[in-house]
Amino acid sequence: MRRLLLSLSALLVGTACRDPRLDPVFPRGYRVDTYGQVAAQKIDVLWVVDNSGSMKPHQDNLARNFQSFIDEFTRSSVDYRLAITTTDIANDQGRFRGPVLSPQTNGVAQAFSQQIRVGTGGGSFEAGLDAARMSLQARLAANQPQYDAIVTCQEACPQGQGKEAFQCRDNCVTGSGIDFLRPDAYLYLVFITDEEDRSAYDVHTYYRSFKTAKGVGNDGTVTTAAIIGDVPTPACAQANSGTRYKQLSDMTGGEVGSICDAEFADSLKRLASNAVGLRRKFALEMSPNPKTIEVRVRYRCDAPAHMTARCTEVDRDECQASNATSETFGTVCKPQEGEPDGWVYEPEARVIFFAGDSVPNVPSQVELRYFEEGIEP
């Protein structure tokens, strides 16, 4: 298994960087922090759903709004796998409820809507983090023979970094028949509950467990998210704050929605964007002079019109250069500023947040231009 993890580490490092940066040189005090917006190609999603007595309306809400989640995956051409378990560790112990779903599943949205209704017969001791840990450990153990076969297959591939060698190693993984916890897929954990987590260990223990589920060096390929009771005060009387789930999601860069929402459509859309790597938050490297912040999103010269439809200005001059190609990021978009559908600066976290429908499309480059704190233009 160790050989496999090292091999997969090299594969993922070479093909799945989610946060590329450029470091141009500018005059003193002026910065342009640049981030790439790149979608993950393969994602395994584990849904951990509370099946205690109060959850029927929330399961129904999730089922009827699931289309908003899967639509985002479809638009980004994601090769996904969906598995479901419950927070009931006494009975289910992390076991999957129903088969793993994929783009090849007939009527996948309907199948998910049926499977996600896991019932309300579970115990009142909801331990979602433990359930996820058990589920992943069981799946790793079940996949071990296939992981070993991948290692043997890759050892027979040509050496080096050439196209033939890479294709051979990739074929070893894709041909392994693993249906969940695929070595070349990102892992996204979603917790749905109206209660606080009661798992045995502190949140950092689960953080370390989940972040290493994909092997040493691949911790950036695991994200947790949640639809929970609002923190610090739930918006509905029937829910308790999901403080531990929020803490874990914040640590891994995941989204958090409210279990009290009448409809989960918006939350599920945000979770899906987060899962495929469509980030909403981009950190500034240095403390800025806030009034000097400018945000630009660069799209390729062949970007379709819908990608720039919400821009306040679009400059395509760079696409007219003699050395420009269709893949040049020469379409410069000036996005809207301010909520509900524009970018805002959050000084507490020193990040630019893209609110509502303003999240940059993929592929794109996000540029944050500013003078450092205390420096005037």
C-alpha cells in the first residue's frame, strides 16, 4: 500500500494542482496575486446523512433539490461517484446504503433521491465524523487487493515521464475496477444533520484521518462540507448547532449550508461548486490597502460568452496579439463588486470572497491587484 500511495502521490501532484500561482515582479508595495480556477476531473462523494427521528423533512428536502448539485457536476464534466452512509455507528457502522452511483447510472438523480432517504430509525447518538472514518477505513480495506494490483501493473510500465509511461500508469489505475476511493479521484465528504456531532475524538483527529485517506502527500485532495444547524445559533428551533462539522469544513476549505433552509437548492449548488474546485475564497498574500484592491478574472481567448456575461467590463485586446492562441488567458473580465453577486473583501480572513453567482468559471485565472497596507498608489 505504501508503494501505491507514493506512486499515486506522484500522479496527483503531476495532474491535479488546484492552486497554481504566478509570481511576476512589480514595483515596491504593489502586488498581483494570481490563482488558477481548475475543476477536478474525478470526485468521489461520501454523503453522511443523519437517520434519527427528526430527519425526514430534511432528507426529503435533499432529495428534491439534488438536481442543483448534479447539474454543476455535469457542466464541469466531472466523472463522479456517489456513496451514502448514515450517522448511526451502532447499526450501520459506516456501511454504504445502496450501490455506488456514477454518470453511467440510469436515472442517477432519481436513484440518489431514493437512496438518500435513509429513514428515521437510527439512534439518537449521531456520530457523523466517526461514521465517515469507519466508512473510509472499510473501503480502503476492501480495495486493498486492487491497490496492490495497481502497484504491480505500474511497476511493469515504461520508466520515465514520457507520454507512453504516463498513459501506462494511468491505465493501471482506471482499469482497476475500484468504484469508490479511486486513487486518482478527489474525495468530498458531506455531512447532513440537525444535531451536533458526538464522535469520540477531537475534530483535529478526524481532520488528520480524512486528510490522509488518499495517502501521504495527497492531503489537498480531501474536502469536507456540511448542511447543519447554524453556528452559533440555529435559524430554526428543531436544530442544534453543528459546531464540530463547521470547524472541520473550515479547516479543509469546504462549504457549509443551513439545515433550516426551506430548500437546499442554493446550498447544494455551492457545495457542488466547492467540490469541483470552483473556489469562492482567494487569499491575499499580504495585508492590503483595502481601497486599492482590484479584482480581475482572466478567461481563455476562446471562452464562450456565458462565462463573461456577468462582467462589468471585458477586455479582449490581449487576444489580438500576434502570439495569442485560443488557449491564451487574454479575455480579461472585471467582475461585479459587492453582494449579492459580486466580490467582497473580508478583512478578518484577508480573502476575496465571490458571493452568489459571481464565482469564476473554469478554466480561469483570478488576479488580485493591490498595494500593501500603508502604501498609497
